[in-house]
Amino acid sequence: QVQLVESGGGVVQPGGSLRLSCAASGFTFNDYGMSWHRQAPGKERELVASISVSSRNTKYADSVKAQITISRDNAKNIVYLQMNSLKPEDTAVYYCARGYTSFDYWGQGTQVTVSL
């Protein structure tokens, strides 16, 4: 069965960095685009970044494009989200999903908290 397992979240101070990982299994990873989403308390889930199968195409939410990089390793079946210059408003649960523009499977999420 399809499984997406996120890791790498935690508590970080403003201005800090984190790299999130999403390990995929149960499907042919390099047949699918992948994406990261986040949901802050009291807000709707939003798409943060997507990456195509070959990594040739990426897209980012305007609110994060200056501080976030999505990448993937098709040999390891992992998609990454590098986050820099984190701000308190980046605090959210971050989810990995299968898909580039539409999404059919989701991970359980990893909490990112940006706080002093």
C-alpha cells in the first residue's frame, strides 16, 4: 500500500533552518510528482511546493518561495523540503502528498514550530 512518512520537524528559533524528509513506498516513486503542504492552527491546508517526476519543474507558494526549496531523490524514494529563514508564521504541520497538481495520498504530517 502507498505510504508516505514525513520526518525532520521540530522546534527551531526564528531565522533557523530545517530540512523535512518524506519517505515514500508502495508505488513507483519516479512515476509521480510530489508535493509538500502545511496547515497552521485555525487555517486551511495550503500547498507549499511541488516537484515533477524528473525535478525539472517545481512550483512554490508565493509566501514561501524565497525561503524554501523542494527536491527529490528518485533512487531513495525521498522528497525533501529545505526551509530557511524560518518565521513564527511558518509554524504548522507539514504534510507530504503524492501528486504535482492533484493529490491522492498523504502522510501523517510532521510538526514544525518556530519559536524563541
